[in-house]
Amino acid sequence: MKRAVFAAVLVLLALAAGCTVGPRYRRPAAPAPAPDAWKTQPPWQQAAPKDAIPKGEWWKIFNDSALDAYEQQLLQANQSLFAARDRLDQARSLARVATADFFPQLSADPSAVRERGSGNRPLNGELPTIVNGVPQPVPPYTQSVYTVPFSLSYEADLFGRVRRNVEAANASLQSTAADLQNVQLVLTAELAADYFSLRELDAEFQVVQESVGYQRKGLDLVNSRHNGGIASGLEVAQQAALLDSTLSQLALVQQTRAQYEHAIAVLLGQSASALTVPVAPLQATPPPVPLGVPSDVLQRRPDISTAERQMAYQNAQVGIARAAFYPNITLSGSGGWQSIELAPLLNAPSLFWSLGVDALQPIFEGGRNRANLAAARAAYDQSVANYRQSVLTAFQQVEDGISNLSTLSQALSTQGAAVEDARRALAIANNRYIGGVTSYLDVITAQTTLLSSERLETQLLGQQMVSSVYLVKALGGGWDASEIKDQQVHPQAIQAVQP
């Protein structure tokens, strides 16, 4: 009868183990319906589907072999990326820890003790030996005790606490996997932006250097005219001041370039003094970026996936807090061998064992469980708000990127015309000065205007390339949320015999 009752209890526990309390996770809706198309029209013809952003290597859309090489170095040596990968490994191991509760816990604690009992020990209710009416003293004793005990415990997942723990651990694992991809996207985008900024400075250095060349020629011309008594000393001083100012600008461009070179070195996992980026003036045009529709961003951006997986994690925490209101059923057993002599230790008479079921039902907890549940629900609501904010921010960043490129495209077109006008104005000013029609101040003004116009043109091109990089980043860099779906752990039978 006892065996039948115990077996019935086990069957009931097994049937009830399919019950899981707490809310099932459903991905909340975005803060507002995603628009059908982007508000700003891009300044290029839409790319065809075959021109999609390369998955994992989005920077190849720029067709720059030097950038490709630097990006590969970053993936192999960047320390922040290494740290993000280690965090993913840690999250995977912690998720495996959560699955351990699906299996019974078995432990052994063998011992060998040699002990002596005191002759003056308390009798603990035992009657003393009486001889001739006189109680006799308790004799001391010395004995050995050999024990080989085993204990077994198993928590019946009656209300899904263990399953919710694993669900939370897997959501955290996937969140960390998405975070790794976001770190990689941020770092590779920063490298590309620094790279194009450096190339723009190479082009700007070339422009300023050319200005130094024709300003030196201008100074030679004014000196010759001054020596011939045609030009005044004021004109010589004015041209010399302009040349010195331009040389200062040249040094500042070199300084800024050095800072970008140092930043690239750190991204590549190198000392700032160990890397030299060859000079190569920027000669590129932004590629057409496949935008897709706004709703695609919800699946493309790893930071949005991180926020979405955090919601799943917090939802599982609500289930764990809810399970605390229900009984915690534990099956336990112990057994082994015990003997005062070593030889008969493993004999049948030395065997001992026990089996039991423990049901811990919280009754009065001073409001602890209720407060924990309220805190878990508030944390979930907070994660929903964070998710919706990340969606709004993503839409804003894409719109900003498209708007920036449209504006820069128009500005670059008009600035090209401004450079041509400035060159023509300088030629006219030189001719008028040589012909004695005007003062040299007009020439200096024309030189200054040309230099400013040419520098602005190169800066606009650099900004255009950097904006293209950040637009690709805002779109997720070709990443897709499906890439983290396999990042989860499941209980495996081999765990039952693993320490």
C-alpha cells in the first residue's frame, strides 16, 4: 500500500509538471505603426535587391580594398570586441547552469572517524548499571565509524519555476548575442567613419598644399614687382601674412589627421605609435544604400533585438516571481553503508536508506512575494518602454541619415560651382593687378576665397562618405534578427551524470 501511494504521488507530480504559471511572452507592438516608406527621398537611384548590404561585411559596399583590410584587422584584434565575445561565452555558460535544475542532484560524503566516548557523558535517558544497589559509572569507549552515504534530491517543476529560469537564461543569452553584433557594428562603423575622415584630410592637405604653392608664387611675383619699384612693401607683407596663415592651416590639418590615425590604431588593437596609414586623398562617391521599408529596421538592428530579448527576459522573471506563490515540491532520498568496522562496511546489514517528499508552501511572507511580483512586472513594463524608445530612435537615425545625404549632395553640387567661380575670380584678380587696374588686396581676397571653397568642397565629400557609413549603421549593417535564434541551450541527458 505504501509503495502504491508513493508511486501515485510521483505520477501526479509528473502530470502536474506540465503546468507553468506566469504570462506567456508576446512581443509588444511598436509605439506607432511603422510608415510604409521613408519620409525623405534618397539622393540616388534605389539599389536593386541584388545590391543588398553584404551580411557581416557591410563595409564592402564602399569597394575600398584598404578599408576592407582594416576592418578584418579590427575583427581579429579589437579588445572591446574580444570582451563582448567573452560576455557571450559567459551568458551561454550561465544558461547551461539554469538547465541543471531539470536533473536530480546526487552527492556522496564518505567519512572515516575514530572516536572516544567520555566516561562522564550524559546518559540521555538511559538507566545506569546498578550493582548491589550502587549506580556504576559509565565506562568510556573507543570506536571507529565508517560511513559511505549518498543523498539524492530533485525539485519537481510543478509550476514551471525551472522552465521559467531556463527561458530567462536563453533570453539573456540571445540578448547578449545581439549585443555582441551591435558592438561589432558600432566598432566597424567607427573605423569606417574615421577612415573616410582621414582620407578627407589627405585630400584637404593636398588642397592646402597647392594653395601654399601658388601663394609662394604670388609672393615671388610681389617681391619682383617690389624690387622693380612697382609694388609697395604693404603688398609684400600682405602676401607673406597670407602664406604664413596657410602654412599654419597645413600644420593643423596634419595634426587632425594624426589624431584620426591614432584612433584607427586603437580600433585595430595596436599602439597609437605603431600604425602608419599611407596618404591617399579621398576620391570616392557614396554608394546607393538599399533602404528597404521602415518595418525592416525592427529585424535589422541588433540593438533593437537586444531590447526585445530583454523584454522576453523580464517576462520570464514575472513567471518566476509568480511561481513563488505556489508550493515547492522536492523529492529526496538518502542511503549508503555505515559500520564500526571496515570489513563488513558493504554488507547488507550495514545498508541504510530513506525516501521522502517535501512540499514547502509559502503562507505568510510579510508581503515579500507580492512585492517581488510587483517589481518584476514594473521591470517588464520598463523593458517595453525601452524597446519602444529604441525603435523610435532607430527610425530617427535612418531619417537623419537620408536627410543628411540629400542635403550634402545638393551642397556638394553647388560648392563645386563655387570652386570654379573662385578660380575664375582669382585669375581675373591676378590679371587686373598685373595690369595695374586694382590693388593686390583683391588678389589676396580671391586666394583666400578659393582656398576656403576648395577646403569646404573636400569637407563636404568627407561628410558625405561618413554620413553614408552611419546610414548603413542605422539600417543594421545587413544584420538580421534570425541570426540569434539558434543562440539557446536545452537540457541534455548527458547532464544527468555530469558534475
